[in-house]
Amino acid sequence: MRSPDELAPLLHSLPLFASLEPEQFQRIARTVRVVKLDAGQMLFQRGDPARHWYVVLDGALKLAIQAPNGQEKLIEKLGPGHSFGEALMFMAVPSYPLAAIAVEDSAVLAVPNVEIVAVLKESPEACFRMMAELSRRLHGLVREIEEVTLASARLRLVHFLTNLAGERKSGPADVTLPEAKNLLASRLAMKPETLSRIFRALTDEGLLQVDGREIRIPDLARLRTAA
């Protein structure tokens, strides 16, 4: 279990907490708790009352929509330092619109909404910082939705891989998929078998060398052109 002193640097790094006065910060720090999750364990499901928002300390969680037939649409994967659920505290009767599930053994910091709202009422600066962060994340999701909607499956995968390679435009690059291929397929709005076919096709064309989650791109410019 992490002590309050160990958690303080993480709390201070979050946009909301960065603008708090010391007394306000201590009020929040005293109310948070660490929740440990086993791989595959659900933190909350869609429709549960939203009494907390969370920060990933260790491991990784996925936010997903689960259909009654068992199919799952991955919305976002979150690693250490990422927070989620903040916007729900502003709802009259907040409930989680998605399920949160541990991808691996994980630990999250649970921040109670009641205390946060009380502090926000006292701190306009904290409110504006939170609005800016939520706006940034919203624009990022909108861009991702646009790419998923408008681009072909092959182009979406190539765009994802070249983004992993950073700002380089040409030459070879080695990248590591940040998640298992079934999760990547869900993120890119395609079936796992479709993703496998595209990987095979790009490999057969000499555009990729695939070893599990390790991907070798012989020439970034050629891969972009072929997409």
C-alpha cells in the first residue's frame, strides 16, 4: 500500500490538483484510497453510480462498452498516470456510461466526487484547469472517432503504426504494440480476423515484419505510400 507521501507527487501532477491551495490539497489527499484489481477484474460496470473518479497507479485498464450478446467495443486503454471519470461529478445523478476492466494486475486511486466538488466550488482556477483538460481529452477522442469512421481498415492500421514510430517520415523503425492484438482490433473498429489479414498482407508485401507485438517497419515512407 502506498503512503500519502508517495501518492503526493502523482496528485500534484494532475491538472486538477496542480491549482489547489495546500489546505485544499490535503483535504483531498486524506480522502483518496487505493483499489487493487486482478487481471480481468471489473472496477465498475455501465450504469453503476459514479461516486468516484480514478487515476491509474500501476498496470492498465480498458474502458469499454459491453453488448448483451457478449461483444465488446474498446473505447480507451489507460496506463499509469491516466485519470478517468472526472466529468461525471458534474451530473445531477452521475452513473458510469462505460465499464472499466483491468487488463492486467493493476492499482487505481479512487477520488471521491463529494469532496472534489466541494473544493471546486471554492476554487475557480481549479475549475478552469479541469475544463481545459476535459476539453483536450474530448478533442482527442473526436479525432480518433473521425479516423475510425473515415479511414479504411488498412489505412487505420498503417496510421496507427506510423504514429507509434514518432515524427520520423522515412527509413526503418521498430515499434511495439501497446496492447494485445484483440484489443488493438477493437480500438481500430475491426474484427480480430480482419486485423490478422491486414498484418499478413502487409507482411507478404514486405512492408512489415511481425513478431508478436514487436513490429519492424523496413521503410516508413514506403508503408505510408502503400496504404
